[in-house]
Amino acid sequence: MGREVSESCIDSLLTEMVSSYCNRFYSNTPELAARRIEAIGYQVGHQLSERYTMERPRFTDHLEAIKFICKDFWSELFKKQIDNLKTNHKGTFVLQDNKFRWLSRMSGDPSVENGTQDPESKAAQAMSMYLYFPCGIIRGALSNLGIPCAVSADISSLPACSFVIRIKV
Amino acid sequence: MIVCVAVVGHQNNPLYIQSFTEADDALKLHHIVHCSLDVVDERVNNPKKSGLTLNETFLGLLYPTENYKVYGYLTNTKVKFILVTTDLDVRDADVRNFFRRFHAAYVDAVSNPFHVPGKKITSRTFAERVSNIVKSFGLSSAG
């Protein structure tokens, strides 16, 4: 055990994956590109959850599984836990990460910031493509644990971001 | 001696089943594995009756038949592992140890990016690893 992964390599890989799918394979259909990237994340999350839940008792309810994602799963992936977990107790969970690792080295493109839109929302739009992959990871992990759900992401202010999990009943 | 091991998916679909006997009794062993699935369901749905420690992955002895003992294991991802053995005095620790190694082998097999989730495990490496684990079963207690 104790294998290590180069952080800069992962950052480059993610950036390159998003740019390949958005600009080369599906340059005309961004929704399709987003779906493909999400599907890759789904497979990764599916397999990781299998590994990280080894040697632990089974989860009794949804909250326990979500807590596992927030604590152990996130620590394995990002060496930190989710900073804040909110729920409405009706199947919606909001996981907030105040310094999301994969966004911590990103900034908005200054050349587009003098457009009519305010720079905040422009940056958020550009970043949203990079969040389909982690969304897919969360969805893959939870569905493998027997919890079908939909996951979306919000960027409030870089590098903080929050993931919204809606469990399908 | 272990005569049969099986991996069964969360919809009770067989993912891997392998018998380790010379005789032509694969069908009988598959039948035993099939029967054990109901026992697993029962254990999981009525944890109080069976007196299990809460939600442990190792389910213990599922049921004894005349010639075999059947043990079960249920992962967090609802994948079942079934073990059929002819040994009548098996130590719990040995079975636990077996399942732990079997689970590790399974996780490595499904982490292969070319493996399709929910499909049968066809990896030769996995088959080899499983037969090694089966061969070494119970050796630690004998030595």
C-alpha cells in the first residue's frame, strides 16, 4: 500500500481530458462532452468505492454512506475531509469543500473577463466543465453502495465549491 | 478442503463460480451456492434473529449440509462471496482470513478498467490468485 500519485500529473490529466472532450471530440455538443466526462468519473468512483469500503462494516442508512464519502473517501482522494455537510433530511445533501484541490490552481481567463458578463459568472461557467468528473465520482461511489442519485456542483467563489446530491427515491 | 467458491452480484447474478473437485459434481455445488443466496438474504434482512454482530461483512456459517459447510460474506457494495468446504471442523479465523484475501483479489479484478461492472469476471490472473488462496486455506492452522 502507500502508493503515491503526482498531484501535478493528475491536474494536467484532468485539464487535458476536459479540453479533449470539449474541443476535439464533441466540440459542437458541450452537453454530450459533459455526459462523457461524467461517465468516466462514474466508473472511477464505482471502482474506488469497492476498494475503500473493504474491511468496514456495511452501512445501515444513507446518511452513513454520505458520511463515509465526506470523511474516508474524500481523505483518500484529496487528503482532506469535506468541510461542511448539510441536509434537508429528505434526500438532498450538500457537501461543501472550501478548498477543492482540483480547482485550487485554476483561475479565470483574463482575456474574457472584459466582456459584458461579470467575471465571476464567466469563471464559474468555464470551471463547471471541470466539475463533471468529480460529480461522476461521487455518483459512481454512491450507486455502487446501492444509493442511486443525481449529483451536481456549484462554484460559489474559487476554490470553494459544493456538491449537491439528490437521492432518487 | 474447499470444493467451491463463488462471487454473486447485487442482483444475484453470478460473477464468478469455480469448483475445485475432480469429480463431476459442479452442478450439485452450483445448486448449493444457489440455495445459500436465500440464507444470505434472510441473515441480512433479519439481523436480530441470527444474532450477528451488527452489519459485519462476514456472515459466518450459512448452513451445514450432510457433506458440506457453506460460509458467506457480503460486501458493502452488496456483492456476495460464498465458500463451500468439506472440512467439518473449520476455524472461524481461517474462514475470515480466506474471505479477506478473496475480497482483496476481487477488488483488484474489478478495478481493471477493461472489466465491465456486473459482467462475469474472466480475468485469468484473478482465477490463478483465487486458486492459490484456496490451496493455502487452512495451512496456517496446520503448521
